[in-house]
Amino acid sequence: MKNRDVSVSSAQGMHLSKTLNIVETVSLAASDISPTSGVFLNMPVAIVMVGTGSFLVSLMAGIIAVCVALTMAEVGSAFPKSGGIYSVIHRVMGKKIGFLALVAYLVEGVFIPAVTSMGSATYLAAVFPALKVNLLAPALMLIAMLISIANISSTGKFTTFLLALELLVVLTITIACLLNLKQPVSVLFSTQVIHGNSFSNVSWPTIFSTIAVTLFSFNGLILL
């Protein structure tokens, strides 16, 4: 494979240097949706929708994400081309469907950073009340844009640092929760949500619809 890459680059009169190591590459993929965003932005929505059923929803979403990741890995091996999944769809299903997949990816690229920046700005404004969410969110988007258009090696290192920091935060919260358990383990397998001062059972259609929300927490895994 290495000799093949060299011959292709020589024929085209160009040379691409390998600037990312495996850790930085994995960090860039896993940070498509950051761990803290998955915990602090997506899970509160799931808890509001399905209450204690959020554990089952997350478990099902995780299984789906692993299956999709394995499928994409197989497809990526069969069609080793750049351009994301839409390039594979273009090859298999034709130009029109491939173009629609590209448009869908572009729309996703607009909304996901916007949701992440708004959520991050909301948390920061809660810690620093002087900050305004409507001004801080665009500022975070601008910072993210500047980082993303920088040298890929610098971006990879910076992303790896942030990912390690986020994992440390999630690990700290997980340990703190495990050391202060107040409910039995059986509550994880119940499906009840609070309505006022009482509990009510969550319907399975609601649980299945919430999977779409929690899947965003595993988006980086799917890209891997």
C-alpha cells in the first residue's frame, strides 16, 4: 500500500506528508460530538423525555452506534475514497442520491456546531453571569472555526488535549455519582418520568423516538 501511494503521488506531481499520528486522528473523529456535549447537552433532553428510561435509551443507541461504526468501517475498506459517506452513496446509488447525501451532511454541519455552541454558552453563562449567551455562542463558533482552519497537525494536538480534558471531566462526574448512589440499580431498567409530584410510565414509542437524540452522543464513535 505504501508503494502504491508513492506511485500515485509521483504521477500527479504532488506529495502528501503524514502529519497526524493515530491518537490525533482518533481524537479528531471522536470529537465530532464531544463527550461533554453528549453528557451535558443531549442527556438532559433524554432525561426530560423518558426519565429513568434514559439508561435503556442510551444502551440501545450505543448498540446501534457500534453496528453503524462496524458497517462504515467495512464500507470504507471496500471503497477507500475521500469525501465521507456521501462519496460511497454516490458510487453505489448514483449521482442524484449522492448529492442529496452531501446536502444532508452540509445541513448537519450547520446545526450540530450551532447546538453545541449554544449549549456551551449556556453553561458558561451559568458560571459567569456577566456573559451573554447570544454573544458568547457566536464567539465560540468563531474560535472553533479558527482552530479548524489552522494547520491540521496543530488542530490534531489541540483536539487531543481538549478530548483528554473532557474525558477527565466525565470520569470525575462518573466517580462522584458512583460514590453517592441514592437509588437501587433496578431504577436504571424502569421507564418512568416525573409529572409534577407524581411518576408516570413512558411509552415505548417515546423511548424509541428518544434514541435519535442520544445517538448524537455517539456520533464520534460512528465516524470512527
